[in-house]
Amino acid sequence: RKASSSADARQVRDTLQRLVPALSVAIVALRPGALHDAQGPSTAPLAELVGRSVHAIAAIGDPDSFLLQLETSGAARVTSSIFPDHHDFSDGDAQRLALEAATADIVVCTLKDAVKLAPHWPAGAPRLWYVSQHASVEEGNDLLEDVLDALLAARSTY
């Protein structure tokens, strides 16, 4: 789950298990991690967003969940520039984005977008950060370990 609540995830689990009683279900949450400088080695805790204005840049399939993550991380205000999934950023895009983001305290994108956008990011523009994501197993850790063990065992036979 990325944008759904724990309660919603448990409700989906319960529904699935009512429909297929033998079904085992794991619940894994994708949560935002640290902020990383898209053009350098600097990192900052996600708490840097608290109370600040954030300009989000996203070219992903579900930008709303990314924006929701930023909002629930404590950003005072989130503005955004959204592109189609897998957008190939150009120098012109980066120039325009840097201007759009100039009034924000922090400019943030996803790792996927940072890889494509950072090489075009203009010198002297506000620093471009990306948010890492980490998976957290909420339920079903043993199930996931069993599945991984089975996959590794099957792989070793080839």
C-alpha cells in the first residue's frame, strides 16, 4: 500500500480471505524515506518538509499518491508540476520547472524522475531533491520469507 490506510489494507485482506479462505496475504507499505540531493551526496531527513512549501515534480503513473505522501509528511503547502508517466525531460522542461519552483522552500521529485531530470537541472536553480521509498512489512513477514525461500530454492535448481 502506498496511499491507502492500514485499515483499508486490512479490509481488502479480509475481503480477499472471505472470497478465497486458503489465501495468505501480506501487507506491505511503501513509505517515503530520506531526501537525497539529485546532483550530489547530500541527504536530509524527511522532517525537512515539515511546515515548508514544497514544489513536487512527478512523471509517474500515480502522482496523486506521491503528492499525498508529501502532504502527510508535514509539508505546509504542496504545489506540483505533473508530466505523463515516463516523460523524457529536456533542458527546456528543467528551465521551466526551475522557474515554477523558485518560490518553494524545497523542490522534490521521485528517484525515477531525478535520474532523468538532474542532468538537465539548471545551474543556480533551487536544489533538486528526490524522496527515496522504503518498504515496510506490516503483516505477513513469515509468508514473504517463505515465498522468497521457495523462489531461491527453485532458482538454484536451474
